[in-house]
Amino acid sequence: MAKTTFGVIVGNRGFFPDALAKEGRRGILSVLKKSGYKTVALSMNETKYGAVETFQEAKKCGAVFAKNSEKIDGIIVTLPNFGDEKGVAEAVKRSGLRVPVLIHAEADEKNSMLMGRRRDSFCGKISVCNNLVQAGIAFT
């Protein structure tokens, strides 16, 4: 039986700490690998920290997913910070994939709410989900 492969989108928003996107990307890819899953994601060289924030980055991500469409069984969107809702929706839409989409948001740390560690990922998740609804993309 072939291993399940996930397309992974790391959402980022420049107003929030970019380092959280870098940490979040590393974390989700590590967990998936340790759990026996394969992944398809933007490389650290393709965009800042391999994350999606801009329209151009969304186009790159969509193209990478489309190129690997035969391998991808589902998409995981992870939001280490608020993320860019338009970029995420555009990446999924441009991929042309019709696979399950899971939206994941990382929680703020109760004792670390300073600007350097502030995530607001759950607010970002609401915005991402709203944009996916507008694009007609099913998600969970």
C-alpha cells in the first residue's frame, strides 16, 4: 500500500513574526514524516521560509501541487501565524486538486503574547475558511 502524501501549505502574514512560519513549517513537516506520511511543499528556496503570503507565492504553490497532483491525497494548510487568506485560497484553487483540505491553526502561548510571538492563527483560520467558501473549496 502506498504511503499517503499531503500537500502542505504554510500560511504567513508579514505583519506577524516570520520566524513563526519557519518554525511552523519545520514542525508540521517533521510530525508528518515521523508519522509515516510523505509531503509536497514549497521549498525554503522558492519563497520566504517555504510559506505562502503573496499572489506570486500562491501561484508557485499551486503549480507545485498541480505538477505533483498524482501523488497528493489531501492538503494540509497550517497557520503558524495569522496567514494570508487570499494566498492560501488561491494556491488551493490553482492546484486544480479535488482532495480533502484540512485547516490547522497553531495556538498562541498563554504566557508569550508579545508581538515577537503573537500568532492570532485562529482569527486567520476564520479568514482562510471564509475565502475557501467563497472559492467553492470544501474543507474541514
